[in-house]
Amino acid sequence: MKSREILIGDHLRMGGDNPIVVQTMCNTHTCDVEASVAQCIRLAKAGAQLIRLTVPGLKEVADLAEIRRQLRNAGIDTPLVADVHFSSEIAISAAAVVEKVRINPGNFHRDHEEARRQFARLVEVCKGHGTTLRIGLNHGSLGERITNLYGNTPRAMKEAAMEWLRMCKENDFERIVVSLKASNTIVMVEAYRLLAEAMEAEGMDYPMHLGVTEAGNGDAGRIKSAAAISTLLSEGIGDTIRVSLTEDPECEIPVAQFLADRYDHKTFSSLRNIQLEGKKAVATYCSPDRNTLMLDYACDWGKRLFDRELDEVKLEWEDKEYCEYLEDELLQACRRKFYRPEFIACPGCGRTMYNLEDTFNEVKRRTSHLKGMVIAVMGCIVNGPGEMADADWGYVGEGNHKVSIYKGKTPVLRHVPETEAIDRLLELIETTSKE
């Protein structure tokens, strides 16, 4: 599916025949202008072509404008994206000061008709300022109306996106990017495929932003992201990507650039030989290092595992133990086999009010024995409860050094001090497993 070309800011072209755009998001507090400017400079120098910052209130719109001013004075012309949740007024204000705004319009108001009116206002402001709009819907945060109609499903994600895209088309607004992210890789791949099909059927060709949301960290987060994103890029779906990792955002960029270079045909796989035996493959690689092997392996075989063309892909390389580890990790990423817990964790942003990375690593360490269980560690209450839709248990930051603990979608403990929260989570898991 070939998308149309759109312009973001004065110089960044996305879609059409342009290279895949690599982007990331700050994890600084936007109100801390100095820290945000410094991080944006580091991210731009690391290769980020688009940088997103959270805008939780109207005050932060002014901070965002100041961040942009200082970056331009420093010679950094990377376009900025305002990340807005729930408030149409914040989105409308932000659209006047940065090059792009990311919103989920279905969350603008509980009354759907009022949400449509607010969205129409935002579109007019974007048209007036030449601002690009990302309609970003995530699995688990679709809103009550759409889930009542279609459930919390890939179809619901597609239907929700199409409704807002039709409004844009009716209003002759074309600076649009659309995304349908999920932490569940199967849901993510299916949602984008459905959206691409629906857009084509209605003569739409808007660029798509790809990503696995709340992918976690380390090898697992990279393999999960690479397998799902590469599946879609190999089908011609996707124009810009973010690899969301619960790490410093600079760590996201090399992984995303690897994928962009591969699917822009600048680099090629280190795969050298394949033997097929029914639904099992044996793949031999001559990779120069572990990281290249890991990403090549995820890209080469993720799609065939998602689509169940294969059940197993044995890996042959110089380090046999590492090969066995990657085989298990890829099957887990594609949700074909669970040999350890499945972890969901957001990458953190300016709404995160605690040390997310350290907490997530400690939760992983202390729950590593819970094979097959899905455990989420989320930075804030804004997206946490919705976007950990697949989790058995969730640890969600409230702010003020307090945490809510969820069993499925239900909060079972609130206002737990951070110092006690992991202990309380483990106690609940143990107690419940005995019932």
C-alpha cells in the first residue's frame, strides 16, 4: 500500500516514496524546559527525525513553545509532536505551537457527538497553522462507545480510526498520520492489516505510524517490536516507526534505524542458508554480532510465525546457547509459546512520576518464575489501566509515590506506597494462585 506524501513542518516529508521516518518520545517532564531541550538535542543528534513530548495541561503548551524556540535557536530543526490525552482544548492550543499533534479523538468527550464537534474544531486549527495530526488509537483505550459495538478487538481499532479519517476527508484535511498500536503483537499486526484494507477500499492513502506499545525493555522489547513492525513493513504498510522501550529514549533509535534501513533496502539480512522441513525451518546466519543476529532473525521469521506458516525456526550461529535463547524469545514475541512471563511496560514520559525503569526491572526479577502470566508496569494512571488490557496483573503509578495494583482491569489496591508495592503485588499473586 503506497501512501500519499505529507509535509511535517517545513522540511520533513513522510509517505510516498520517502524513506521511513524514525521517531521517539522524551521521558522528561515537559515543564522542565532545560531537561527537555537537552534531551531533544541528544535525540536529534542520535538520529531522531521526529520528537514527541507529553502535554498534560495548558501550562505545558507554553513550555512546549519555549522548548521549540530554544531548539530552533540551537540549530535543531527536528519537528516536535505534542502528545495529548482527553483534552481537546490542550490539543487545539498545542496545534498552534508545534508541527504535529497526537490525539485519540474518541477520548475527547464521553458524548460522541460532542467529541466530533471538538475534533472538527481541532481540524480547523490544524488547517490554519499547517499542523499535522496523528490519530493515534491504542488497544485498550478505545472508549466505551466503540468497544460496546465491536469489543476490544482489532476490528474495533480499525472502525474507530476510519470514523475519524472520514471526518478529515469530509473536511478536506490531508495532513494526517494514523496509528493503531497494541502491546499484543498479534492484535497490533491484525489491526494495521484491517486498517490498510479499509483505507484502500475507501480511497484513502494516509501515512501510517507503526509501533508495539508498551513493548518493555532489553532483548524482549526489541524482538517483539522488530517482529511485528517488520511484518507490516514487508507488506508495504508503514511510513514512520517508533520502537517503544522502557529505557532511555536514545536506545530506541538504533533499533528503529535498523528497521528503517532494512525496509528502505539500504541493508540486507545476514541469513545465509535455509532448510525447510514441513512447518519447521533451520536458518543459518553469518551475523557479525549478537544484536544484528537478533534483529535479522526477528525480521526474517516474525511474519511467518505470526501467519502460522511455520511453527518453529531453529537458529544456527556460532553461539549455540544464544541461539536457543533467541528461538524462545521470538516464539514468545509472536505469541506462539510462553516460556517465561509476558511483560508489558510503557516507555515512560513526562506523566511518569516514579523511577519506571528500575521498578520494571525489579518486577521482572521477582516474577521471573511465573511462566505464562502477563504482568504490566505502567507509568501513570492516564493510559495504564486501559492499555494493559491483556495483563493478568498491573502495577500503575498514581503520583505522590503511590501505586495502584490491578487484577485484570479491576483495581484491587490503591494508594500503596512505592516502597511496599512490589511486595503487595507478589502477595496478591501468591494468594490468588492458591484460591
